[in-house]
Amino acid sequence: MDTVFAQTIINGLLLGGVYAAYSAGFSLIFGVMGVVNLAHGELIMLGAFTSYWLFTYFNLDPYLSAPFAMVFLFLFGYVVQKYIINRVIGQPHIMSYILTFGLHLMIANIAIKIWTQDFRSITTSYSGANVAIWGLNIPLARSVTFMVALFMTWGLWFFLMRTETGRAIRATAQDKEVARLMGVDIRNIYAITFGLGAAITGLSGSVMSPFVIISPEMGLEYTIIAFCVVVLGGMGYMPGALVGGLVLGVAQSLAATYLNAGISVAITFIILFIMLVICPKGILGKGTVA
Amino acid sequence: MNSRIDRIILVIFLGITAALAFLPNFVESEYLLRLITVVIFWIGIAGCWNMMSGYTGYIDFGPVVYFGIGSYVVAIAMTKYGIPFFPSLLLSGIMSSLVAFLVGIPTLRLRGAYFAIATFAFAEAMKQITLEFDRTFSVSFFQGSDGITLPISGHDNSFFFYCVLPVTFLVVLAHYFIEHSKFGYGLKAIKEAETAAEISGVNTTANKLGAYVSSAFFLGLFGAIEAYWITYITPSDVFNVQKTVQMVIMTLLGGMGTFLGPVVGATFLTLISEALGARFVEYYLIMIGGIIIVAILIMPNGIIGSLKIRKKFRFI
């Protein structure tokens, strides 16, 4: 097989793994609460910064600081949902978009105020490392993120299917009134769901930190990609984020190799638009449709 | 009672517009005239969004695409084909509404978040296409990130004031007709319960498409005026998602689906950013974020919407 083609596909799959890792939380939050979280990229940013500071001050490896990012983001997400977003649940969806956009502006700009607009990066011993197999280069750090995405999708599925809290979350997603009558504390479940979504997003931000540029303004583009990924895979369907991420990653990678890098972004949005118009339920046809 | 209040407000509105038409004769300061023009400009743009999304409840997250198409049509018509400004302006509006018609037919079938994301995706795709088209196909048409420089108009600020004022006037007047026509009742019925509206005989597709296309027409005009005013456009400027956000926030602050909502919201936000933006540059966006959050939490219906509920006015 053509080496360039094979390398393109591998790059695409690894990129897709990264996309899948940071989009799963977006899908969870939308699936359960119908909230399109426009501050999603900021959660990634906070996760990446947690790793950055722990690396800078304590020389802690980003993979070891990931649990700290998870805990921090869980608490952050829990509080935000409990005291802010819960107050617009039940109102038209536009309220939640605008509210989370307000959060996006506040978090990003406070972060700029505290950490300045500087671009930062974490340089570990394995940051640029590649494994060469049959003349193909496989970046190490991205492969780890790919594994994390797989593991996270499985873990989330396990949590939702096999635990009592997971059952309560699924019940709330299906019918919140009936769930409430069955004794589920809806507001608490919402807060836990948002916390959980934030935690896995923070985790992905943390495991991405060895190979991405970290800056307070990084969030918005990640939010936009997460949008695309989740729509491709089917909104609210957990494994969809994985499928959508891989498809988008490969499509972008092919466009970047055979056309040019700029047009690959255009192709992302064209795919997204066509997908929504033809099949809003996503590639697997399992997403929820309003 | 209500319709009498409505009529009084219409008269007041016509009076204010007529008075504004003489404004450039009295305002000495160019800065003040420019500021007033910007306020009127944003009232019109926010009004365009309100016409579609405020009344039907379909949240359009990509209205900026029609603004951008307007800017590019006027720029290409003037620089490449040498068409004068006013015919190009009309062409911008027509092109924008034509695109809106073609895009509206498939997208308006989508509901809720899906419509919002589809419109957003379309706007971003258009931005990327204008950015990368020339480089990908080795031509010189949109001129990508280099942008297009329009012919310098040589007109002063009052010229643009008189360009913006009538368009905004038409947008606000269109709101009045939406409030008082079968078409407008149809739009409101779509917002309340689309399926029920359809069963009751409202041609929902035609109504939505009508609102979408007319909003795109006016946005195209505004885009063209701004392009000629600033004389230099790039895709990342005219298709900037920030513009969409501003329209949405202005309308929401004022009150969605109300006649005066965009007027109040746009005036309020433009003046606030003028006052805060200059003095607290570093904290400005944090404050805007805070204002948005507080406004949503304490006044989910906007300034006008809250008054409307309290005073039971239909209009204000």
C-alpha cells in the first residue's frame, strides 16, 4: 500500500482519537440535559492548565496529574451546574446556549487575566517521540490519548449501565418527570452529570497537554470540533463520539494531505452541514432528535 | 386598548425616525454621529435576527453568513465588475436572500439544537471556503485572507448614516407588520407548537422560509453597507461568529420576539461597550460575560419581555 496514504490514515485515526476523547463529555451533557455547552473548550483548557502547573511546579508527569485534573473539573462542573445552569433547566434551550456562552467568555477572559495570553507547552521526554513501524511514524503521546479515549468510552458506558447513579442518569435522560416521581433527585443528578462530563473532559485536556499548545484562548475551537464530532456520531449517544471522532479525524487528515490544510476545516463544516440535513441522527443512526 | 397603544407607539416611532433624519444637520461631533450610526446599525442587525429567531423560536446561529455574503457581493461587484454602489447594494440583498432560500429549504426541517448547529456549520463553511477557495483552485476571486479593498467612497459619515437609517427603519417596520399580520401569527404559532400550527392550517414551511429569507435580505444590505463603509473586508472579519453572538445577545437582552426588544438591547449593549470598552479594556469581556449570565438568570425574557409580562402590554 502507498506509504503516504497509510500514514495519512494513521494520522487521521490518532487525531480522531483525540477528538473522541474530548467530545465524549459534550455528548453526555447534551444527551442527559439537552444543554449545548458552549463553555466545553474551557473545560479542556482548565484540564490542560492543571497539568501544566503541576508539571511546572512539581515536575509531575501529565499522565500522573490527570487524576487531579479530573477531580478538580468534577468539582468545578458540579458547582457550575448546581448553582448556575440548573436555574435555566426547563426554559427554552436558547437560554442554556447563551448562559454557557457567557460562562465561556468569563472563564476564558479571567484565565487570560491571570495567566496572560502566552502560548505554553509541556515538553516531556516523550513529547516528540515516534515509533517507526514499516516506514510509518506513530506519535507516542497521541497513541496514549487514543487509548485513553477508548478506555474512557468503555468506562463511561460501564458507569451508565452498571451503577445505581448511572441508572438514575439514564432514567433522567429518558424522562425527567417520571424519574423524579421514582425518587430521583433531578437537580443532584444534573449536577453529577455535568461534573462527570467536565471530569472526563478535564482528563482529556490533561492527556492532550504533552502535544498541544496551551493558552487561555484555546477553548472555542475545541468546542466547535466537539460539536461536529458529536453530531456526526449521533448526539447523546455515548459511543457515537468515538465513531464521529475517528470519521472526522480521517476525513480531515485526507483533505489535508491531498488538498490543503485550510480546506480541511471547510470540509469539516460541509460534512457537518450535509450530515445534519440528510441524517441528523448521526452515522450510526442512534442519536436523539429533538 | 392594546391596538391603540400599538398605534401610538408606531406614531412615536415614525416621529423619532423623522427627527433622526435631520440629525446630521445638528450634530457637530463626527464621533457622536458615528456612534449613533453604529447604534442604529446594530438595532437593524439584531432586528434581522429577531425577525427569524425571535418570532419562530428557531435559533439561527449563523445569520452572519448573510451579512458576509452581502459584503462579498458588493466588494466583488464593485471591484471586479465596476458596478456602482447602489445597484451592488441591491444585488447583495438579492444574492443573500437567494442563498437563504436554497439553504433554508433543507435546514428549516431541522428543529432545536440541530437547526442551530446546521446554520452555524453553514456559516463557518462559507467562511473557510472564501478563505481557501483561491489557494485551492489557484484563481483570484475571493482573494482569501488578503481580503478585498473596495474603492474609497469619499463620502463622509452622514452618507452612511443615511444608508443605515432607512434599512433599519424597514427592519423595525417589518416587525410591526409581523406583529399585526396573519404571517406573524403563523410565526408565533410555530414557536408555541409547530405541529398544532400545521394541523390548524398554517403553512409552516412557507412562513419559516419567508421569515428566514427576508431576514437574510436585510442582513445582506447591512453587510454591503459596512463593507463600503470600512472599505476593506476579509473572510474572518465579515463572517466573524462574534457578530452572530452579538445579535443574539442584544435581542435576548431586549426581549426575543418583541418589537422593541432589539431596539432596546442593541442600544443598551452598544452604549455599554462604548463606555466600558474604552475605560476597562482588560476587564471588558469578563464584564460582558457577567452581564449575560446575570441577565439570563434574573430576566430570562429580556428587558422588554419582563415589562410586557408585568404590564400586560402587547407591544412594549
